[in-house]
Amino acid sequence: MWVLAALTAAGVAIARRFAGPERNPNQMATRVATPAVLTAALFVAALGVATAQTVVLAVLPVFGRQLGVSAAAVTWLLTGFMLAAAVATPVAGRLGNVHGHRRVMLVSLGVLVAGSVLAAVADHTGSFAGLLLGRVVQGLSAGVFPVAFGLARRTVPASSLTGVVAGLSAMFGVGGALGMVLAGPLAGVLGTPVLFWLCAALGLVALAGAAVVGEPEERAPAATLDVGGALLLSVVLVAVLLVVSQGRTWEWDSAATLATAAVAIGAAVAFVLVELRVAAPVVDLRLLRRRPIAATNLATLVVSVGMFAAVTLIPQLAQVPPAAGYGLGATAAGIGLLIAPMAVIMVIAAPLGARLTARMGGRATFQVGALLAAAALVALALAHDAVWEVAAAGAVLGLAYGLAFAALGTLIVGAVRPDETGAATGINTILRTVGGAAGAQVAAAIITPAAGLPTEGGFTIAFLVAAAAAILAVVAARAIPRSSARDPTFTGSGREHGDQSPR
């Protein structure tokens, strides 16, 4: 529980740094908590979901041994979460716009607690099926991300909004790194079920915070949920992530892989046709007609590939025994400590990213972060024989991705109207998830040999591929207009950036 207490205290401290002067409650139909409490509640909610996503990553081999399942099967504890998250995100964003972001956040956090308890109990009893089901239920809580952005935009004072949005974006990376850092030491001392009890505790803290947060009564006009679009989106995302995550196991030219890819393509075509015709789509593809949104989402996809490739490669490299001629021979607890500098620096990078965004603009801040990531990944490709080399490069990666992800939220929210925030951030979160899954699987495919341990050359190539992804993200960000990147008031409607799509 000392970990939970420390996280809560840190969240409140950071929230006070980001929060501005208290807003007059008479300006709203519903009472809103003080800025510091509101910001802390949003940060803890985002942190809890992001931590839950990666909390199994460093200890997947441990789960495989405990539950008696293969390496291919145990990776579903990560993939299952990401599949559910990718489906839940746009649906939650849409529901938040119509029914209220706070209400959807409370439901999503309740789902996080329920899924975490289910996973913990299943782990206690040794049921892999139950544990996988719990992870899928946990993944449904990813709807917290779009509604947190929407709630921030409706309740946070304008003077503090840039910093809060940057902090929420950074929580995606901070929570992911934190999950990997805590998993090894906690599982080694207290057992793997404690990982899920930790997620449940974070969910309860976030629920308590969200319960005291109010929201203005004004919402988007009531509309029928686009069930057809949601189902088609589910098929597309499940099929795409199945190909990405299982293609190596099934073999890329196998009938199963090709058939799944065909399903993904067919469902994607149908999804686009449906979403462009319905009045209230679950994912408003018309938003992608706007250059700032399209360019930011492309940059998000590419940088996520690089980030998740890196966080997949570092634990794998650290576990290789020195007898192989390279590697650090680290235990699960050692891997957590090795990644700790990355997580710590990510926390520091959140407020720094907000300051740089206010001074330089979101585009420049993102590009600085992506360039730093490329440099750190090249350094890892060339020097990875000592603990200090890997830890130092990880710290630079923490700064890099902290800056990059902090800027992404600012760029997306600044390019849309308030009533479009949930939909726009939902699309962006989907691309983070899909890009992350792709990056992890690409890295694994490069380093995994036909037999035996990975070769050092495989790690070198994989780190260089991740660096190339970071450089491509810099190039993709050049398409983001400067006016969008510097919008500090978050009032963009898209028209000023050339969008002529019908409203």
C-alpha cells in the first residue's frame, strides 16, 4: 500500500502544479471540485488504466510457468487487454459526448475495479481462462482516456487547460512504464495476484476522486448509438491485432493469417461506408479530413510503434544470460529497477512538456521528443553491454516519450470543438493502442530466432528499426500546421485549417 500512497501523493502534487485558480462554481449548473482535486482525479484515473495495460508485460514468463501455458498463449494477457481497449475507446468517447463524460468515467473505472478483482481471483485459483477474461474486462476501462480529455475541457480553467491536457497525455506513457517497473519487484515478493489488487486499488482511488467531480449540464443532443459501426469497428480492430500479434505464430503466409487479414480489410471497407453515412457515427471519420488531426494521428501511430518496440526490447535484452556473449541476466525484479529511470523521467517530463508546448508549440515539442527517442534507440543499438548504458538510454527515452505524448493531447484537443473532444481523442487513443501492439510484435518478430536465444544482431536491428519509426514520426509531424500546434485556447473548429466537411 506504500506504493499506492506514494502515487496518490505524487498525483496531488503534480495536479497542483498543473491546476490554475479555482473556477467560480456559479458558472456551472453542477458543482465542480477545486482545480487541484479535479486534475488529480483525472490523472489518477488515466494512470490506473495505463498501469493496468502493461502490468503483466515484464512477468509474462512467470504467468506462463505458473499457469502451464505456452509463450504464445500467455501473450494474450497483453493482447486481450489491448483488443478490448481499442474497441471500448471510441464507444466511450461517443457516449461521453451524449450522456456526460463524468458518468461514463465512473462506469469505466467501475469496470477497471471489477476486471482487476476477477483477474486477481482467477490468478489465485490458477485459471488462465478466468485471468484472460479479467484482462479483457480491464481493457474495457480504456474508455477513461477520451472522457478524461472531454471532462478536462469542460471543467478545467482555460489558463490551466494546456498543462492538464499535456499531463493526461503523458499519463499514457507514465502509467505504462510504471506497470513494468512495479510488476517484477511486487510479483517477486508478494506474488502475481498483487498486481491486479494494485490495479483495483488505483481504480477505487480514482472512483473516489471522480465521484466529487462535477460537469456542466450542457451536452450533445441525444442520438442513437451507432451499434453497426461499433460492431464493425470491433471486427476490424480484433482482426488487425490478431494478425499483428499472432502472425508470427501462425506464420505470415498461412491460411489463418491471410483469412484474418481479408476479414480485416472487408470489415474496414464496410466500416468506412457506414460511418460516412450515419448521422452520429461512433468514430467521426470526417474529423480526419482536417489536416491537423490527420497529421497528428499519423504521428501518433508511428511514434507508438517506436515506443512499444523499445519497451518490449529492453526487458528481453536484460533477461538474456551473459553466457550468450551479451545480455545482463536480470531477474524480473531487476528489470523493474532497470526501467525505473524511464518511469521517473516520464513523470518529470509531463510538466516540462506543458511548458515547452506553451512556449514552442505542440508540434515542435513532439518533434523534440521524437528526435530524443531516435537518439536513445540508436545508442541502445550500439551500446547495451552494461546496466548503466541501458538505464541511461532508458532515462532519455522516458524524457523523449514524456514530451511527445504530452504534446499529442494538446495538438488533438486544440484542433477540435469542445463537443468533438471525446471522438477526436478516442481516435487518437485507438491509434496509440494499435501502434503499440504493432511495435511490440514487430520487435518480437525481429529478435525471435527459429531456435535458441535471440542473437545480439537481432536486438541491434530491432533498436534501429524503432529509431527509424521515431524519425518517421518527426517527418509526419511536419504536416501539422503551425497555427494548430500553437493554439493555446483550445477553440479550434477545424475551419481555420481548411476543413470544409459538413457539420
